[in-house]
Amino acid sequence: MIRIDHSDSVEDMVRYGKDIEKAVLARGLRYHLEDRVLLHANKTVIFR
């Protein structure tokens, strides 16, 4: 979790966004490789 406030610059927020994208992509890939992602009736189900 990354907290932002009014003192953060645009560049800070861009960097935060990139960091979050990397973390979410890595987590999604790990879940997929561990067979924890299923498709069911046009829905994606992820087991934690």
C-alpha cells in the first residue's frame, strides 16, 4: 500500500503507479503459475 498526499509531485505519483503495476503483475503471474486462477462462467476466480 502506498500513501500519497498533497505534497507529492506528479513525478512521485508516476513512480508510485509504476511500482504498483510491477507488484500487481508479479502477483498475478505468481497466482497463475500456482494454478490459483480459474475462469468460471465469464468470471475470473482467484484463490488466495
